[in-house]
Amino acid sequence: MEIHFFYFSIILYFDAFFLFGLYFELRVNGIEFDEVLINLAKRQHLSPEFKEINPLGKVPTIVDGRFKLFESHAILIYFASAFPSIADHWYPNDLSKRAKIHSVLDWHHTNLRPGAAGYVLNTVLAPALGRSLDSEAAAESEKILTKSLFSLETIWLKGNAKFLLGSYQPSIADLSLVCELMQLQVLDEKDRLRLFSPYKKVDEWIENTRKATQPHFDVVHKILYGAKDKFDKQRKMGATISKPGFQSKM
Ligand SMILES: N[C@@H](CCC(=O)N[C@@H](CS)C(=O)NCC(=O)O)C(=O)O
């Protein structure tokens, strides 16, 4: 009998800003992989070479030597199923626990993701990706985001457990959802506090996931923390320039 999963040579195509949890899954579990950075700002995801790998032109995407796979949740599940060394709590064998994880992952992609990604795109990131900021789209995304944070706090984080679905250990769902919310770090701090301050459990859960995955959490978010500093500086400069009497030194 041929056992395939001993022959993996994983290549992960990703943009360092959008981590999608699966980068963590590999690092936290000590699985070796090659990284290929696809810079969305430079439109590398639209190159013919990348489209050979993912015709949708999206990251993340993997090639594991035998086949190509896109869609972050499908990849998270694939790794957790393929590597026996990945501890059970990340993607439990128990069928009902697994089904609950699928449930929260599906909810994420139709609620939290459009809310969080739409808001950050339309309030901060768009110019870096060659698009314009859009306040109407931002307002729509904010509604979805606020509703999603409320559902997170009251449904998915219901009870006193540290992680989603009443769990005392993290799963791939915690990785995926926390990574989604981490991109909101690049918002103006006042804006971020306004959105998050009603949701104490959400804040605690992000911190629980951070602690459970250190030192990897801070290492893999280095680029994001750098982007946060850059956007904070730009905002400070913008505020100073718009003050009457300010003379640019440039
Ligand atoms: N549902 C997909 C979403 C993938 C996705 O939209 N990735 C974005 C980065 S956040 C992307 O590649 N955007 C490039 C584009 O849409 O042009 C997943 O979870 O993998």
C-alpha cells in the first residue's frame, strides 16, 4: 500500500499581511514548508504564473507536491487530517466536535469575514491595493462586523471556556477567526476601541489564542505590527499637516 502523506513537500503561497490561520497551523505544529510571498499590492496574484496554480488568483494557496489547493478552511482541514502529528484538539476526531468546527468556519466566511475584511479594506487598505477608500461600503461592512462581533461574544464564545465552542484548547477555528480579527489592528486606535470595547470576551479570547500559540503568534504577526506602525505614523502626519500653521519640511 502506498502511503502518500510521508512525501509532502508543501509550498505555501501567501501575502504576509493576510495570514488566514494556516500559516500558524504549520508553524505551531512544527511542520516544514516552503514559503512563497505573493504581494497583492504588486498584483502578483494576477500573474499568469500564479494563475497556473490558482486560477481564481487568490491567496492562500498550497501545492503539496501532488496537488494544488485553495480556500483557507479547506487547507486548514487538509493539513489537520493529513499530518498525524497535529494534536487532536486542532481538529478533533470526534464527529460532533468536527461538525461544530465546520459550522463556525462556515459562519465565519459569510459573516465575520465580509464584515472585518470589508471594513479594513474600505477604511485603510484600499489605496495600498490600488483602489479608493469607500465610506459607504465601509458603513455597510461595519454593520456586518458589529453584528458578527455580537454573535461571537454571545453565541460562539458563550460560557466560560477559553476558546470557541466551549473548548478548553484551541482548534483550527480559533486560528482562522482570530487571524481575521487581527487585521483590524491597522485601524485607527479610536476606531478599533469603538468597535471592540463592548465585546470583552472577544478581546479575552484573542489574548487566550495569542498565549496558546506563542512565540509563533507574535513572530507571524510581525509584518502586521509593522503595517500598524506605518498607518499610525501616516495618520499622525496627516493630522499634523491639516493643522493650521503647519509647514512641511519636505
Ligand atoms: N475564501 C477565500 C478568500 C481568499 C481571498 O479572498 N484572499 C484575498 C486576500 S485577503 C485575495 O487573495 N485577494 C486578491 C483579490 O481578490 O484580488 C479563502 O478563505 O481562502
